[in-house]
Amino acid sequence: MGIRGEAFLAGGAVMCLVFEARSATKDIDALLVHAAELRLAAHAVAEQEGLPDDWLNDAVKGFFSTTGRFEIFEELSHLRVYVPHPAYLLAMKCLAMRLGEDFQDLDDVRVLIDALGLKTVAAADEILGQYYALEQYPAKAPIRPGGITP
């Protein structure tokens, strides 16, 4: 289709591709640059592969921080794919924590804590505070001011 764009991945797709922490995710959360064009391409892929129309989800853009850091994961002829730095992904996961709905986020947070070698609450708070005000984190998040929930 001649479309060129960028996808800034987050969530389960990163846990699958980068950390190999799980074998699948139900959709791909991404901020899309040239969003309208990439949504057209995603729709064509959905038709071709028998995927639901919402397999590429850009609702995650509400969780992006102005201080977030991304690295190039894949560079293709028409698409550049970025993934968040592990510390940034940890901050996003904690901010979006959905313990009542899905325990996958808690498992992902554990993987990221291990990957980052975090041992103390202060170290975790320092990372989280780099991306969002600590008061923004929900009380149910496993890492929040005052403690790491096991």
C-alpha cells in the first residue's frame, strides 16, 4: 500500500517479543505515527489473517509519558517498531494495573522487577517517579509509594 509509519509498542506485545515472558497477547497496544494510514494497513492485515479489527489497539496512548524512552526493536521497509525501555514499561504497567480484571499485569511487573534488578522500594519509587507523579499510581499497584506488594 506504500504506507510508512512507526509503532511504539507497549503492554503484552513487549512482554512477548522482548522479554519472552508469555507466548501470546490478545492484542497489540501501540501508539501509531501516521495513525490513519497504519489503521488502514492493520485492517488489511486483519482481513488477510482472520484477526479481529481491533487487534492493533492505540488506546495505550493515554498512558504515554513525555519522559518515556523507547528503543528501536525492528526496522522494516515501511515500518519502524519501537519498544519502551524496561523501566518505562514497568511504570506504565504499574499505572495501568488491573488486578481485579487480569492478573497478567502483576506477572509482567514481576518479570520487569527481576529484569531491572530492583531490590528495594526506594529503587522502584525512583524509577516510577521518572515517568509519572507517584500520586498517579493506583493504591492497588504492586509497587507504589510505601511498599512493594508481594
